[in-house]
Amino acid sequence: MAKAPKVVKEEPLETQLWKAADKLRKNIDAAEYKHVVLGLIFLKYISDAFEEHFAKLQAGEGEYAGADPEDKDEYQAENIFFVPAEARWSFLLAKAKQPDIGTFVDGAMDAIEKENPSLKGVLPKVFARQNLDPTSLGGLID
């Protein structure tokens, strides 16, 4: 007898944010949760938007025929932030279990700021600090 497929129920945003805060409770002050969690949410959001458009450019169909997926102008034309390879969520996900994940995330924020002048000085770079446990940060990224 075959098992019924597992139904994945999507949790409300508030529940997801609360769970993220729970992972950070060890050494971080509650006032600092927002910098870590919202920074990661922003990074995931722009990476997902970038990856979606990247796939369209790679397929090269229709109006995207002959487009270069690594050309920053292709993304600016669509009001999408350009995300360099070292700042993409897939790259960070691959590094999530490493003890220096905070350095990778801070580097990703720097790289995004360099490629997108409108974000200069706006993104948080608080991920490599001593009081942020790399295991907890890696768990959030996972």
C-alpha cells in the first residue's frame, strides 16, 4: 500500500519570524534579532528574484534571445538587483555549515552594495560578530 503524499502546510509569517528569533536567543540581545533576520530575508528575496530572471536570460527565449545572464544592465532594466555569484542564496546555503558562515554573509552584503549603488551603506553587516553563533546562523540559512 502506497503512502499518501505528505502535505506541506505553509506557516504564517509571524510564526516563521518567531522561530527564527528562537534560534538566536542564546547570545544575542532581542533588539538585534531584527538586523540578522530581516537582513537574511532581504538577501533571500533579492536572490530569488535574481535567480528567476537569470533563468529566463539563460533560456534566451523571446525578448531575452542573445541576452547575457551575467550582464548587470539586464537586471536593472527589469528593476531587479544584480546579485554577484558570491552573494547568491545557493552559494550561502552551500556554506551554511561552515564555522565562518558569518564572514560569507557579510561578504555577500558588501558584494551586493558594490554592484547596486542604491544599497550603499544600507545593508546590515552584523553576521560575523562574536556573539552570533555560526551554528544558529547556519540553521537560519538552512
